[in-house]
Amino acid sequence: MTDTDAHLPGIMSGDAQAFARWMRVAEPEVRVSLRRFAASVDAEAVVQEALLRVWQVAPRFQADGRPNGLLRLSVRIAHNLAVSETRKRRDVALGEDGLEARLNQLASAEGVHHGDPHLRRAIHGCKEKLPAQPAKALNARLSSEGGLADADLAEGVGMKLNTFLQNFSRARKLLAECLRKAGVDIEAELA
Amino acid sequence: MNTPEENEVLIAAVTSAYRARDVDGKLRIHPNWHDLDDEGRREAFDASFQVRRLESALDDDGENSTIKAVIARIHAGR
């Protein structure tokens, strides 16, 4: 397993593509670390905000000699954002939440999840089996790269918003089912 | 209380990586996230994780829509 800090020199020098390569591993780790807050914060907004903050502070980052330093920092930033958002919305006591234990796991190069290696091989065959309308909704989302609202995407493919979302949901479930039959569990990292 | 069909549509909406910005430039919570109850929000969290894994696997560079949205914000000066 590779230490994600291998990307640090590029990131610290302002190379956004190096940051993108780092995020391929870091983004799922940051997202999974927020599962405890799933009912109290919009995790997508927190993940993106945390990653943007990491990019801003990265030039001043000082490694502590252990692996995955920037990843551990990003998990901590996301955690702090989630705690802050939770306190704004709910009067809840936030006790021990396993953050330190997870950070310790990430302090070894083997502590990072890299997903199922069979997923990439299996998914294209599954996507080809999708019915036309769900495939259209999925392709619209994929090509938008997170830059357009669903209302705009729906209009672009000639669907009502509700129909677009129903088709997208169907595509997701059909892909997951097809992958399960191929022996790939894409939610294993959430367990 | 949402029907299962309503929940399905709300969850599909929340799985989008698109988030609008407020006047201070801060990312806004997806409006449909507010319409889900706690259980629906947990389902949306898991569905979003699943969608990002699928997106990464379908992308030649392994980059999902969250990563692309963050890179776009960086190039746009946030």
C-alpha cells in the first residue's frame, strides 16, 4: 500500500492535478469518516468544504513523520466541520466518536481503504445492460461532473425532474445489483 | 412523513455532488436533504457513497463528481 503523502510535494507546490490524484484515495476516507453524522449534516457539502480547506492549508502543512498526514488532517477538518454544523442544528451531546482510533489506523500506510479491485472491470459490463432511460439519467450526471443542478440535467435530457431522479435511482440500484451478482460489494467499506 | 416513492426521489437528489453557494461563497446544504427524516438521511449518505464509488470506477482517471467539483472550485478561485 502507498502512503498518500507521496502526492504532498506536488500538492504543496500548487499542482491541482496532484491534489486530484490524492483525492482519489482521500475522498472516500473523508466521506466514510462522516457516517456517524449522516443524520445531522449534509455530508456532501462537508466533504467538499473540508477538501477545499485542505487545499488552502496544504502549502503550510508540516508532516509528523507518520504516513497519510494530509489525509489525517482532512479527516480531522471534516470531523470538526461536522461537529460545528451538528451543534448549530441540534442540541446534542457529542461523546467519544472513534475519531482518534481511525486517525491512528490511518497513520500506517496499510490503514487506507483502496476499494474492490474487481469493481472497475465489472462495472462497464453492468452499465451496458442498463435500460435506455436510466442510462440516460446516469450519463447526464456523469458528464455534469457535479457542476450542474439536476433540474438543468433533467431539462437537457428531456425529462421532468421527478422522472430524471427516478431513472437515476433505478440506474444506481440496477448497477449495484449487477455488481453484487458479479461478486462486487461496493458498500463493503461502509460496514 | 414521506412515502417510499418520495423518499427515493429525495435520496436520488441528495446524491448529486452539485451544491449551490451562499453569498459568502460557502456551500449550501442540498434543499432536499431537509425534507428527509433521520433514516432517509442515513440512506442518502450510503447511496451517495455508492454513487461516488460507481462514478470513480466509470471514470478513466478514477475521479468522481465530488473530486471534479472540488477541482472546478479550485480553478474558479473557490
